[in-house]
Amino acid sequence: MARNGRRRGDGRRSREPVSERVGGGLAELLPDPDRPRAWTLTLDGAPQSHVDLDDPTYLDFEYQRRIGHLIDLAAPRGRPLRVLHLGGGALTLARYTAATRPRSTQQVVESDTALTALVRRELPLEGSWRIRVRAGDARAVSARIPEDWAEVVVADVFAGARTPAHLTSTEFLAEVRRVLCPGGLYVANLADGPPLAHLRGQIATAAAVFPELGLTADPAVLRGRRFGNAVLAASDRELPVAELTRRAASDPHPGRVEHGRALADFTGGAASVTDADAVPSPPPPAAVFRRR
């Protein structure tokens, strides 16, 4: 049963957690003790999103900051973008894009309609933001998006803390490239741990579809020392590697960027993944999730 935060006279939520059963399990909105109107969304205890209602440009999770850097660099500062988000969560990155690039047109695909309803109710969107949330499977909805519609596609889809198999193949990425306009940018949140077989396979899969790739992550993840997130960028145009490297290095949790020969060497001859042999991403070890 939901335990909804009580309304105060000024319309703000109290600092009580909010719990509700959704399609993906037990969703909880936990108050951030350091920010008065910020909340962390968890599903079955695993952190999924963080939202600051007072400052939607604030990105708490390190992988979301790295995606934010790529959204920043996708076009000149402030220019509106057409963005397709595969995976909704608390709509953190859609909020970020709307706040940093007013008049952007965004579509968010989220299969968990109960989660979307919870987020809309407890963490409402600004009325001026052009964000449409579409219910359904990320791949199935992508197939209905017009060709060349998106300037950026962000893939951040997890079910039970694993990326579904059908969102890991060359066939899926071919659909993504169809949706992207020339010069568009594909950004994916990938989770893996030692021996990094899934991550290497996903880089090889993207290389089979896109000519330009870049990867940014915590150095400890890239060295196979721990399970964590890596953000893959792919395009048919040159990526802003130098600026991305600078931003990653200056992040509160500094990251490393791999590109070109170094990224090819990291991939180590891994084979691309097709629908015929696709499997979900590996499950995270117990208690791996930490706030960033």
C-alpha cells in the first residue's frame, strides 16, 4: 500500500518516503537529506533515478552526469533538440534536457505505466516542457518513430537491473540509426563487471552499425575491478572527444574516455551481438548500488 508524503501548505511534499507497487516491483521515493525537494527513486532497493524539483539541471548519479555531458555537446548550447529516451524512470534526463534546452521536443518510452503514474503524481513535470511519455516496449515503440526524427536517442532500459536481450543486438541498433537524423547521437547506459564480456560485446555491436564510437566510465570499471556503469556514445559524425574528456576528468567522480584505437584495443576482438544470440546484461552483484 502506498505511503504518500503529506501535502504542506506551500504545496511541497513532506520528507516522508513514498512507497508503491509498480510493474517492476516495489518503487520507493526517498528524500535526499541534502536537498530540500530532491528524491531518489529505487525499485526493489536498487537506485534508478534522482530528481531535484528545484533544480532539474542537477544530476546526482555519475552515469547520468556523463549522459548529460553528451546531451550538452550534441548541439550548440541552448538549442532545442528532438530527443527519444528509451527508458523513463523518474524522467531525470528528459527534465535536464527541457531545462537546459527550452522548447526541445522529447518522447520517452516507458513500459511500466504504474511507475510513470507514480512519477507524474509525486514528481510533476513543468507544464511548459514538451515531454510526451509513451507506454510500451522500447524496441516496439522505436519501430513506430519516423525515420530521421531524433537528434539524440538515449537508451537507459533495465528490467530487474538488467538490460533486456532484445535491446542489445545489431538489429536493435539498426532501428535506432533509422530513427536518428544524419549527424544524430546515440547514447547508451551499459552496466557490467569483470570480465566485461557484455560491455565489450556491446561496443562491437555498436561498431557494426555506427562509424564513430566513444566510451566513458570510471577507470576502475574499465579496468575490470568492479561492477558499474559505462556510457557509450555512437554517431555517424565525429564525436566531441576532447571536450568530453575534459568534462569527464573534472567530474566529482572523474571518468575516463576511450576512443579510436584505444577503444578498439579495449574491445579486444569481441563479436557483435545479433538477435539470434542476444542475452540480457549480467545481473549486478548484491549490494553493488551506491549513490553517486
